[in-house]
Amino acid sequence: MVRAPVASVEQHDRQTEPDPTRARSAVPDIDFATRLSDELPRLTRLALRLVQEPARVEDLVQEAALRAWAKQDQLRPGAPLGPWLNRILVNLSIDRSRARRDEVDLAEVEDRWRDDDYSVDPAQVVARSEVREDLEDALARLPVGYRTVVVLHDAAGMTSPAIADALDIGLPAAKQRLRRGRMMLVSALADDDPRRVASLAQPMRCWKARSQISAYLDDELPAESRRAVEEHLADCPTCPPLYASLVSLQETLGDMRDADSVVPDGIAARISGTVERLRAS
């Protein structure tokens, strides 16, 4: 008589031992639901910065919560939940964005900033940036990849490394998008101001100074480069208005960072209800 092979002790243990991954996916993670619910107000405020429309915000946050719940096994044990949720939300907002007909042209704006004679009226830029509707309209005209970085950095207070992680791009790319996004925002608010003043001969050419102004603002330049930018700004007739506009705009965007802002009760209740249904499922 032929006998069936007897399984080894190790094989038996592997066959009878519960699969922790399968067990985790089959049983709702109550702790994860609590942590997710705690993050929703912050996530909603971030979504408001990115899309500005309450109806779209509610839908965006709910879908982000649903995706996070479905993919909770992908979160590494011990990893913070916030940055992971940021990544899901940001990627969703980018996927849903569509190019506008009046979207700012990056190449055109960069060509202007390379022109030593190009400048803007800082009073006009500041005045328009202080009108919430004008500022949000100008932000909406930025290509989504650049708008997202500017809002996350200057309005939401995220660092460049955190933004690079959220967008799954390199740190140099994140910094380049921030620099270009700020430039496009100033030009969008300036409405292609026709003011042109002849540039003086400078040891540092205007474009080199302008390409370093974003890093100068963030105090990332070495001392020698910082001095060169400051000397250029002291003598150049066209760059200081651009720099003043960038500074004022960064401060205005920073004012949008309202830690005490309250998510509307209706939106909060509906989003929390979504999480509660997930918890009960």
C-alpha cells in the first residue's frame, strides 16, 4: 500500500499557523480608524489650500480616506500616518486637475525673468495678492505641479524634503518647482506689467540673481553667494521690485496658514461618517 507522504513538523506549523497579514486585512484595524479620524481635520485644511472649492474638498478628502483605508497594509509599521496621507491627497488632487485655457506658460515666464529689463510693480502685486479671490485665481493659473509645491511650502508650511517625499520626486526637483512656481505667481499677479527700466551693468547678471532669489528667501545660499545677491539688489533697478513681490507674496501665503481654522461642521460630519462606516464594516 502506498502511503501519502507525512508532512514535516515545520510544514505542519506553517500550514496551521495563522497568516498575520491575512488576519490584519480581514479584521478592521480600530487603531488605524482612530488615527485616520484624528487626521481628517488637518487633511481637510490641506485640501482647502490645494483646491479652494468646498464641494471638491469634501469629495477629495473622502476619497483619500477611502484609499488610505483600503491600502492601510502598505503603511510601514511605526511609520507616521500624516505624511502618508499627504501623499495620497496630493496625488489625488494632481490627478483630478485639468489645464486651464489661461494657464501661465512656464517657458514664457522664465524668458521674461531672464530678460534683464523685465520687472513688475510690487505695489500692484501686493495689492492683488491681498485680495483673496485674486490670489486664488492667480494660483489656479499655475500648472498644477508648480501650484502644489508653492501652496504646500508657502501656505501649508511643509519643508522641501517633505514635499519631495509627498510628490515622490527628488529634492532638487521640488526646489526647482518652488522657484519657478513663485516666479510664475508673481508674473500672474503683475498681469505682464509693461514697466521696463534699463538695467545697469552688474557684476552679477540679473538672471543669475533672479534664479537664486528663491534660495536667498529660504536662507539656503552660502555666505559668498548671499553677499553677491544683496550687492546686486542694492544697485539693480529691475530686480528689487521682483524680490519685494516675492517676499510680500510669501508672507501673504504664510498668512493663509491658519492653525485655528475650523473645518465646516457639515463637511466634518460627512467625512467622519465615512470613517465610521469603514470602522463598522
